[in-house]
Amino acid sequence: MTENKDTAQNDLAGIPAEITSILTAIEKEPVPDRLLKLALELQEALTKRRLAEQAAQTVAHANPPEGI
């Protein structure tokens, strides 16, 4: 958990203080269970899509079109 917080603070290094203050306040807000569930579902869907795209690229490289 500390590693994520350190990374987030490093990401804020070049951002103006007003925006940093707002982002810090947002991070302190509790996350509703429904929103957390939806975020996890989105993350899972994006991971599946990325893996499917990678698999398609691997197949395309393994079987190049004729004439190449």
C-alpha cells in the first residue's frame, strides 16, 4: 500500500499545488461499494481485451499472409 502511495506522490510532483490538493482530497474520500465493484469489472474486462489482442497479434505473427 505504501508503494502505491509513494508512486502517486511522485506522479503529482509536476502538477500545480491546487490540482494536487484536489487530487489528495479525492483520494481520501471513501469509495462506494458499487463503484468499487464496477471499477473491478472494468479492470477485468480491459485485461481480457488486452490479452485477446495480444493473442491475435501472436497468431498473426505466427501465420503471416501469403506472399510475405
